[in-house]
Amino acid sequence: MSFSAQVKQELMRVRPEKHCCMLSELSALTQTCASLRLSGGGRVRLVYETENPALAKRIFLLLKKRMEITPALEFKRHKRLGGRRASVLTVTEGDTRRLLVALRMLTESEAGAVYRGIPRTAMSRRCCRAAFVRAAFLGAGAVSEPETGYRLEFVSSGSKAETLMKMLEKSGIQALTAKRRGSDVVYLRRGDDVVSCLALMGAHRALMDLENIRIRRDGRNQANRARNCDEANLKKQLGAGERQRQAIVGYSLAHSLGALPKELQEIGRMRMLHPEVSLEELGQMLSPPVGKSGANHRMRRLMQIIGGEKTQERKDTHGQADAGFDGRDTHDPDAN
Ligand SMILES: [Zn+2]
């Protein structure tokens, strides 16, 4: 199974519970999988179409649960897509109007005119932003295989792409846009952004796999570097650096680093990649670089949060504090 399919399968299991999030998810699915069909007499119906039967079921249930709308379901074969079967959900004219108003895609005053808005809470609440991005990924997203680098993207167009960009930005994720065959593609290409986005959407299993592959790959680089270092010196640094690396890896597997303050995430990831360097060198690898005391300060804060040893330079006097992660989850900056 491709990594994209794996992420989607995992996200499919995340069910929006709150009313606000359901609407947010419907908004994203409507923007990515639906189109308006005009029929005789200027009547407009909203039609969802997807090749993914699980996604069709999800849309069906959301419409029913959140809007009390039961769409008509049919299947059709696409000649264009090599005879692949697509699920088609059609919403009646009256329900279409009601749904578009609820999604703020239609302003009631100028009936007929479609306003590509989003529900008010979709941008302002974190829970709803997560639901929106998750649904946009299910509808039009893809992510590259972790072995080949980092790229996560959404196929979108025009104002929808702008909305998605803004939403990602608000969640601390840096996105870029490109044109491809008449569509706008919103994409992330930094490892940290891909990781944050997977965390935001709730793909924790996939995130763990990604981090593992990343660590394994970087572990090989580290072995090469180690050979070129002065051994005695290396040993000394490895003691502290390696314990920190283990604590950080353990924590990221259990909780993901994505929820920590940015500067702590950065030094944590850098430490995972370079357990052998001194704190001073580690500080120089950050962007922007920080001095020894700055790096020391950040590492101490990170270790306090994740439950590793207290400081780097001090020798452990009371037992090995290494890998002191114990599954505690005391901070939850994402609450509400
Ligand atoms: Zn919500």
C-alpha cells in the first residue's frame, strides 16, 4: 500500500464528533469532491463524486448526521479512467440550497450566486481546522513515500487553494502553491511541515512510521560521521547526546514533537539527527543559529517537558535519567 493510501486509511478512522467539526469537514469535502450541476429551469443540485467508496460512505453519513440530508447514491463507470467505478451522491435542489447556506458557500441575499466561503468556525477553531485539513486531504491529498523525501500536497483551485493556504498557515504549517494541468496545487515540502500536518490531521501511526524511517536514514549518516571524529571526544559527547536522542525519539513516538513550541521541536529534531555533536555545534545548526547558552537553555526546557535528564553538562548523579519518558501527557496545547 502506498504511504498516501496508508495515511488515508488511518484518517478514515478519525470521526468528527462535534457539530462544528462535522460542518468544517463537509465544507472541505464539498470544496474538493463536489460540483454544482445545472438542470432545466435553472435548478441547481450539488453532486459529490469519488472513486473511493469509503469516502463516499463518509460523505453520505456526514450529510445525514449533520444536515439530515439523504443524498441519492448511484455508481458510474468512467471510460476515461479505464472503467473504474465512481460513487456519485446527488443532493436534491432544496437540500442543496440549505447545505450551501450552512456551509456559507451561498449568500442568502443573492440567491443563485455561489460564494466560496467556509463556515465561520472552520478558520477560528483548531478542532475545525484539523477537521477541514483532514477532509481536504481525504478528498484531494497525496503524500510522497517517506524514503523518497518529503512532499504532501492538495489539488485545489483558485480561492479554495487560498483558503487552504491560510488555514495551514494558521496551524503553523508553511505551504506553497504551484500550477499543474490547470489546477492549483497546495504543497508542503519541508519535513517539519509534513510532520506537523500529519499530526494536525491525526495520522499518528503514519507519523510514527515517517519518523522511524527518518531516524534510520539519518542513523546511517551518523555512522559515517562518527568514523571521522576523535574517538575519545566522541564518546564523551555521545553519552549525553545519545541519551537526549533516545529520550526525544521515545517521546516523538509516543506523542509526536508537533505539539511542542517550534524552537524546541527544532532542537529536538536536530538532536535526533546529530546525537554526536556538542550543544554548541547543535546551536549553530539551528536557523537562525544560537550560541552555546541558548542551545543549552532550549535543550534543558525540552528535556524538562519530555522527562529526559535535566541538563546536558551535569553528570547524572542520581541514577540514569536516560529515556525517562513514561507516557505522561501533561501538556495539551491543543485542548479546545
Ligand atoms: Zn470544531
